[in-house]
Amino acid sequence: MEKHITARDHPPRYLQIAIDFARKIAEQQYEVGDRVFARSAVASQYNVSSETARRAMCVLEDMKIVSAEKGSGVHILSIENAVAFLHQYQSIRSLTDLKSELMDDLNELQNIKNKISTNLDQLVEKTDRFKDVSPFIPYEYLVPDDSPLNEKTLAETNFWHHTMATIVAIQRQGELILSPGPYALIKAKDILFFIGERSSYDRVHKFVSTNQ
């Protein structure tokens, strides 16, 4: 029964011997019909146990590369099968290497994701702490198209009374209006820059969106 070669990062010793022996046959260091050393000589040549040598020869026998009979040594059966055996092993090795490389890439990607997540959490934490101690970092809010404050002045909206936030600038179509006065209009798609407590943002959102 023919065996299929299973590739590993470090092939077992008996498989290394089988591959080396098949390579010599493929390179025609031996001819079909040649009788070479017995299993005990294989064990001596590769400095392994007789059981390891036997397993190596069994692989080659199963692939119909050699025949090994007790007392008569090892006979070369097919150079073509030796070449096919080496190609099969190399193909599996290539797939294994590719799989290993992909797994390394996935692990690296996961490490990058974990690092990004950690840094993002730290950034949010530091930003929140900074806003807590520095109320002068302005918030931003985009005025929606359906805001009830559209086309009304800051004085008409009584903005600070409803939100406890102070508008320090209005950005409109790329132009920044600094320190807008009480008669400055609020228009759709304006970006309001305001300062205040952290809770001010929720009040601004509710007021600008619903005028409540």
C-alpha cells in the first residue's frame, strides 16, 4: 500500500534518510537493478538505529523506489518513482511553508490590532483626562439641515442660557468666523466650536437638533 508523505517543519530522521537516498537515485548515482548495502549498512552510514534505517527503507519500498529483502540487500527499482517522490515531498513542503508564513502574518496582524486597540484606549483615556482638566479645548458640532436654529442669531437662540456652552468660532464653507457676536447667524452645515463642561456637548446636541 502506497504511503503519502506528510511534511513537517522538521522531518523525522527516517524520512530525511529516505529523501536523501531517493535524491541519490534520482541523480542516477545508482542504476535500476543495482543492489546496494543492506539495512544494517544504512544504519551505520547515517549513524542511526537499525529500526530507523528499516523505516526509511519501508518508505522507499512503499513508493516502489526500492525493494528490500532480508539477506539480499536493497535493490533499485525505479528512478522515475524516486523523482516523483521528491517532487511530491517538495510540493507538500511548499504548501507547509506557505501555511506557516500565512499563520505568521495572521499572528503579526493580530498583534498589530491588539497594539492599535491598546493605543486607542490610551488615547481616549488621556484625551478625556485632558478635557477634564482643560475646559478650553473646544468641542465641534455640525448643524443639521433641519435644525430649528437655522437662520437665527446667537442672541435669538439664547445659546449659552440653554446649553451652558460658549461658541468661540463658526466654520462655514471653509471660512472660520472667530468670536462671533450676538448677531451672528447660525446656518445649516455650520460647524460650531464651543467650550464648556463635558455635559455641555449633550445639551448642545439636544438644543441644536430639537431646540428643546
